[in-house]
Amino acid sequence: MRFILFNAKGNLDSLNWGRVQLEFVFMKLTTNDFRCKNQKNGQIKPPQRKFRRGLILTGVTLIISLSLLFYWMSCTVQASSPADIRAFLESYFSTWSARDLKAYRSHFHEDARIFYISSKPYTIDSLDLNSFMTQQSFAHVSSSEPMYEKMTNFTANADPKAASVSVQWELHKGSVVITGTDRFILYREPTGNWKIMALLFYE
């Protein structure tokens, strides 16, 4: 449909006023799709169906993206849960106290390194896992009193692959109580189990 502009006198004015030509093309009337083209400024409005379809697609994409984000966040929280690390540490101390050194050793990675800071004199001893386990076995055998160790507090900074953990503990040997600190670097295996890669401890 075309409209031709008339001047104030009612005469056709095609020279001074120009011509504004609007074309309305009705497409697929049964589905209410249309396209409006304004030849004066060249702007084209997209069909309503395509607009609605694009809007729906954008909404679906947003929902899927948010769902994946929340799923990833839940996996991350689960992987670095303090309760998960607490259970590992409690098992670590309880197996040592029970003299179950085989179970105690299972908390370590086979390539783990253990460091001990001595204050009198001030030295740092470095041991591989086998040497450390021999030392722990001798400590139990040579002690005149039963020994047990318990965790009193811990802090952890973890992600899905690793964790750094600081633990305060008490070592009970008869009536004697010794306090100290363990600092762990933990590695999470593909199975989800924690393993000690490095341990630094001191009294």
C-alpha cells in the first residue's frame, strides 16, 4: 500500500514536499508474521516469530549456563569440604594413637617428604616416608608410657585438587602433654581420597 503526500491546499505536491513511501508486506497472515520496511530510513523490523524464537533461545541458553555454573560450584564445594578434610585428619591421628602403623602409613603418598623443626638446637630434619615410619615405630616401642595424639584445631585452604592444612595437636604420654603443629600439603587422588605429599611439624 502506497501513500502520497498532499500539500495544505489539497493538491498533489510531488516536487516540494517529496514522497514518503511506506510498504507493508504481509507475510504468512495465518501466523501473524509481517515485515515493515521504511524506505526513507532503510530500517527493517524483524518478524515477530523470529523475535520470539530468538528470545526463547536466549532464555534457554541462559538457564543452561546457570545450571552448569551451579553444578560446577557444588562440585567445588564438595571437593574442598572441611568435613571431608576433618575426617581424613581424625583418621590420621587415631591410627597413630592405636599403633596401627600400616593404616597410618596409608594416609601418605609414597613419595611424601616429612620435615621436623627442632628448637634445641634449631635444626630441620628431612625424611622420606620409609625413614619416617621407622622413626614412628621406634617411638611407640621405646616409650615407657602409652602415647596418643589428638587434634585440637585445624584450618584448611582447599580446592578440588589439593589442600594446605594447619593442625594444632596434643601428644599425651602418661601425665605429660606436649603441644605442637602439623602443616600438611594434601593431594586429592582421582578416586577422591586425600594423600599427604608433605608434612612439616614442630612442637
